[in-house]
Amino acid sequence: MDAFSTLIRTASHEQHTEAETSTFMSDLLGGRLGVEAYARYTEQLWFVYRALEDGAAALASDPVAGPFIQPELMRTAELERDLAHLRGPDWREHTAPLPATAAYAARVAECAASWPAGYVAHHYTRYLGDLSGGQIIRDKAEKTWGFARKGDGVRFYVFEQIPNPAAFKRGYRELLDAVNADDLEKQRIVDECKRAFALNTGVFVELGSEFPLSA
Ligand code: HEM
């Protein structure tokens, strides 16, 4: 079997392209949507990261998921600062998950509570993506809506405690390669990763119908 980090990247390549080229993402990154759409997307991320990070503490000593739990990755506080900037201090009072977001967060919470290896799939799909393509999204967002470079509005994409993302990603891939799981369980993790991508695409579909481009 190839290194697990290679396997999971290769196996999710197609879903990655699908997520990346979804109508909502293309419109957002193409500068065709207003800051309201970006704010709504950021809100959805908040629900997902709450599920990822509320579950993290209890998994810190888990033999499978434990090595992946690293405080420098945590995004909830950054999302909250971004949302306060985007929506004002009372943003919590009028925020709600889209149905697809609720389903995504529920699946993450379910894995966190009962299947640590499945949680690893969700962890990989979000955090390695944020450290990669997230940087492209930040750059576009700064230019499109005028946020200060690495400032309020885009703090979610700024990992203050990870000065060298490329090195961090290499270390992360080593963790994946050493994951405490047999081949069958690794295959299940890959399947859950594909599901994680599909859950992301589902959120993009609903955001796309909330923010259609007037033809
Ligand atoms: C327009 C949106 C996106 C762009 C431009 C983008 C771009 C990229 C790029 C350039 C890489 C390669 C980084 C490298 O080789 O080191 C990458 C990796 C990755 N992206 Fe995305 N991405 C986007 C959306 C997403 C989404 C929605 C997800 C899932 C939630 C995601 C998850 C990942 C993951 C997990 C990796 C790491 C692959 C690996 O090396 O194992 N990306 N992305």
C-alpha cells in the first residue's frame, strides 16, 4: 500500500476538483459575489469548526485521533473575530446553519463522539485544505472585499502559530502515514474523507441557491 498520505490525497482528488470548481466557490473567488455571501459562508464554517473543535479535547489522548489534535490549528476563536467584524458584535443572535451545514456538523460530532478514525478524515479534509487552498481564498477575499492583509475578516485563514505551512503539512502527512489503523480502517478513513468533501460540496450548493448570480 502506498503511503497513507498519498492514498488519501489521490483518492479525494476528484472530489477536491468538484468542491473547488463549485458554482458558489467560483463565483465567490471570481469576485462576483458581495461580502454578504462571504459572511454567510464564514458563518457556516463556524458551525463546522465548533463541531471539530468541541470534540477535540476529548480526543487528545485517543490512540488514533490524538496525534492530530494540535492547538495551533484551532480556528473557532479566529472565526468568531471574523464574524464580529463581518456581522457586528451581536452576530450570534442571527446566525443559523443551512441544512447542509447542520448535516455536516452533525456528522463531524458523531465521528468525534464514536469513531476517532472517522474524525481524522474530517480533520484532514478541513485543516490541510485551510493550510493549502485557504491561502488562495484569503488573498482573493482581501482583494475583493478590502480586508486588511491577514486582518479581521480573514483571520480564519491565518495560522499565527504555524509560520511555515509547508513544513507543517509535511509533518501532518507523517502523522497520516503513521496513523494507528489497519488497511481496512484506512480504507474507511478514505471513504469518510470523500464523504467530508461531499458534505462541503453540499454546503456550497445551498450557498449557491441563496446567492444566485442574476443572469
Ligand atoms: C476554491 C477553493 C479551493 C482552492 C483554490 C483549493 C486549492 C488547493 C491547493 C492549491 C491545494 C494543494 C496544496 C499542496 O499541494 O500542498 C489544496 C489542497 C487541499 N485542499 Fe483545497 N482548495 C479549495 C477548496 C477546498 C475545499 C472546499 C476542501 C475541503 C473542504 C479542500 C481540501 C483540501 C485538502 C484536504 C488538501 C490537501 C491535499 C493533500 O495534500 O493531502 N480544498 N487545495
